[in-house]
Amino acid sequence: MKNNRFALSFAALATLSASLASFPAMAWDNLTVFGDSLSDGGNIGRFTYDGGQYPIYDEVLAERLGQNLQRSTLGGSNYAQGGAVAIPALDPALNTQDQLAAYLRSTDGRADSNGLYIHWVGANDIAAAVTNPLTAIETIDTSAAAAASQVKTLLDAGAGAVIVPTTPQLGETPFMIQTVLRVLGPVSDAAMVAAFQSLDSISTTDTASRNQAVQNAFTQAAAQVSDVPAVRDALAEQLYNAWQELSELATTLSTQFNQQEESGLAAIKGNIVRVDIAGLLNEVIASPGQYGLTNTIGMACPVGTSADECASSTPGFSSAQDYLFADRLHPSPAVHAMIADYIQSILDAPAQVAALSQSPLMMARDMHNTLDGHLQQQRHKPADAGEFTVFGGYAGQHVDYQGDAWSDGDANTANLTLGIGYQLTDNWQTGVLFSNTNQRQEPSSNFDYRLRGNLVALYSQLTLLEQGWINADLHYADLDFDDIERDIKIGPASRTEQGNTGGKLLGMRVQTGWDLPLGTHITTGPVASYALDYGRVGGYREQSNNSTSMRYSDQTTHSQIGSLGWRIDSKEWLINPWAQVSYNHQFGDTDSTVTAGLQSTSTSFARTVEARDKNWLDVAVGANVPLGEKVNAFAGVSTVGGNSDYHQVTWNVGVNATF
């Protein structure tokens, strides 16, 4: 059975991804859900076929949080009910207002500041409005305002973040075809069966083929009224035109509800994760093959059977196609899995983008490696007062990230540094340098970018009593983040959102050490350093107009790193090796916070990536090689140990000359 195999594969993938790609620390402690049949885990029913076998979207998200989402009737945190509306005026028994009130009663009026919430309602309100055109706009406006007000109530009670999906376009559902066919009266049941036998049997590869499928279905329905071709065809055309008008009305009301709710949400402060399910499903309908679907207007369940009572073993169940819809209104298990993937891609995005703030510090390290090679050589063979030195070097790094699912990739950097120094006195040199970087960063398997930047620095080094030394630099960099790519998986489909932005880095570093002689050629002694960097990454917008396209806030980084170590140097040999071990501690910010939202909404939410390892060990070795009386080469390599977040290897080669 083709459809079952497809849904089963999605369930397996959802389970696998739950175990491998769970939300990292500093995410949310739990998930609480309010809504209608799209989110109901069993309070009224599970509204997808084989509901006891396959998870619905919110259960997939909960499992990725490490939670087991249970319905509220069993004491769980899923309060959603099939048939629920936003306000008691439309249904006193089933509404999200009462769901929310029941939850807050159980928590003494407080929501969890570390909790994630879903509030998704509106489909049944729109259906009620469609059947009462005279009051439709009033119904929509009242329900949408109530939905937004309930989200505000949650946030005012302290909720950490609230996911608020847009309501799908009711006009795109099989419900519209059923509504039109009911006007046929006594033959409507036979007409409906004939119409859906036609709809369920064919592929709808795009919008045009979908519309043609509907026309064919109405022709089959009209044949139940008359077998006279002219009469049949005229009736089929009338039914098709009525379907178009009713679908347009439902789509207009759905859009009105989403816009009115958006307007209410925009006035609310707090973490609102607006997700555009309506936009996503429109994209799926336009190109279903990308998402593993072959039919976007028929339904797997037989006519008259609700998805909560439907199984693949139900007589009349169709496995002829891979369906978007399980029944007249509700998505199939495969589509629930897609919705979960889509929502998680939005939740993950700001945490992925937070990786941009780390790469400027790598640029500064590459520059410092070249500068240190030059300064170390100058300490043992300084220029004379009044002489100039020029130097240049090529440095790079390779980093293997070893963190959570957002930090399991790697990075490579390449850096060219050129500088000129002037020897003010026999023991004091000062100078200026220019550095250019080109980095390829892939912090995770689904996020990568390039950093290109130019850095200028002023530096100075002073030797004291022939054994002590101190140097300092002040640096500034202008940064370009190019080809930022966020890869997204929605079921079997892949898409990439792209963007570009700029940034700045301002920093300084002070180093000092004392050389204790061990004979003529070897010195050893302690070293210490302190580096302070302030970085800024500009906010940006992704370039597409897809349902996944997002915008991001500025990011700032405040890094303070202190280091203590021990060094061994050699001099006056043909090759002068050195080695250094240092312990490093990060005093500054280690959390990264980014605020983000879909481009289609003015709401936003913040994600904070937890603190990285604050302590690590650097082990470095290198050598200085005299190439003549005035020219010297230098090289070094280092590695990081004792850091749980990444493994890093850096290297540099360079040359300097005195004149």
C-alpha cells in the first residue's frame, strides 16, 4: 500500500530525528498545546488516519524536546480539542478560551518561563463564517481578536515562547467540494462518492492539474443527475463555478483571519513564534512532487468517514496516491511530519545564525599568530634603533566542532597579514599591519557561510632588562558575511534560504613574559596575556519570499580571554625551535542570543545558545630560521585541548626583514 509505506517512512524519520536532533540545552522544559483538531492528541480524537500509529505534528516536536505529550484528559499538557473555536459564543463546549483558563487554573495563573506553547485555532471559526455569509466578517474579526488576546494572556502569565501558526486556507480543502455537492439534494451522496472516486484516483502535479481534477470530479458527480451529455456538462460547469466562488470566499476569510490575528499579535510584547502553515501548504499544493505527495485535493479516508475514525484497514480507504489530506479537512500523517519539520526549522534558525558571531575572533587569532611570530623573532634578534622591519605571513585554522546538532560541522580559515615596524629605541618597536581573511564556516550540516574581512592594527613591543617583555596591539576589522545558507528539510523536500550581512570587530590584546636563561641558547619562563574584543554582526533578511524566509537582529559579542602559560625559546642556532603551553579562560559573554521572525510577520522571538566551554589548553610549537643577516623566517602550529566544544589546529608561516 503506497500511501501507508510513505507515511510509515515519515514516522520512522520523525522518531530518528527526535533521538539525533533534539533541542539543545537552554531550549524549553516542556510543551503545552491549545487548539482544535489539527493539534488534538486524543481529547476528542486523533484527526489523521491510523492515528494510533503515527504521531501528529505537536507530538513530534514534543519528542524532540525530550517530552511525551499527553492529552489533558489524562493529565497531560495537550488541551487541544477537535472542533474547538476561539470563543465560547461559537461553541460554549469546545473553545481555546476555556482550554487556556483550565490550564492557568492548574498552575495558579502562572505559565512556565522556560516553557514552549502552541496556540493554533481558527479553522472552525472560518468554517462557521463560510456558512453564515451575512455575519462572516464579524465572526472572523471577533475570533481573530480573541485568539491574539489569548496569546497575550499566556505571555502575560510568563510563558517563555508561544508558537502561533497561521490558519490553513480552508478554500483549498476537499471540504469545499463536499459543501458544493450537497446542493444536489437527494443524489448528493451518490454524486459525492462518484466525485471523490475520480479525485482520489489521479495525480495532481501542480495547480493546473488540480483544477482539472476538480472539473473532472464534478462531471462524474453531474452524471449521477443526468446521463444526457449537454445537461451533465452544464451542471458540471455550474458546480465548478460554485466551487470556485465558495473557495475564493473561504480563502478570503482565511486570509482575513490570519491578517486580523497578525495585527493583534503585532501589538503584543514577548516571544511569539509566528509560523506560516497557510503559506507552506500553498507551496506544497503548487509543487507536491517535491514533498513526496501525488494528490492534493482527494483524500485517503472514504467519503463520510472522519480522520479520527479512519484507518488504512477501513473499507473504502484509498492507497492509490500519496495524499495531502486524510479526510475533508485534516492532513495525512506525512503532512503532520512536514509541519513539525517546518516549525522546527523556524525555531532553530536564530540559534543557527548565532554562529556568525564567533568567526571574527578566529580572524583576530590568525592575525595574532603572524604578529607573534614576528615579535618573538624580534625579541631575540631586534632591529637597531631607527631601522624599519617589514614582515608578512600566511596563517590558517581548521576547527572541528563537537557540540550539539547546531555545532557539529567544521571551519577553515586563510589569512594574509602584512606589516611594517619602526625601532624607536634598541628595546622598543612599534608598527602597523594589515590583515585579510577568507573563511569557510560550516558550523553544522545545515548552516554555512563565508567570512571575508579586512583588519588593521597598531602594535608595540617593549623589552625590559633584557629578560622581560610586553607587547600590545589595538585592532579593528570590517567584515562581510557572504553566502549565508540555511538548509531546511521539510519531509523529503530540501530548500536553502540565503542571505548576506556585514559586521565590525574592535579589540585589543596585551602580552607579557619573562625569559629565564638556561645556558647560552635556551630561555624559559612564564607568559600571560589578556585579550578584549567587541564584535557586531548586522541583522539581515533572507532573500526569498518563501514561507521559511526569515529576518534576524543584530548580534553583539563581548569576549575577554585571559591566558597563563610557560614558554621555552632558543636562539643563535641555524634553526631556533620554541614551544609554549598556556591555559585560557573566557571571562566575557559566552551565551549568544539572536532575535528572529518570519519575513511575513512583524512578531519575533529570541533564542539563546548556551554558554560554550570557558576553559581550554593551547599547545604550540614553532621555529625561527635566520635566512641571512637581515632576513628571518618563522613558523608555528598549535592545537587546542581540553575543550568540549571543538578541536582546533592553527598554523602560520612568515618572513621578516630589517632595513
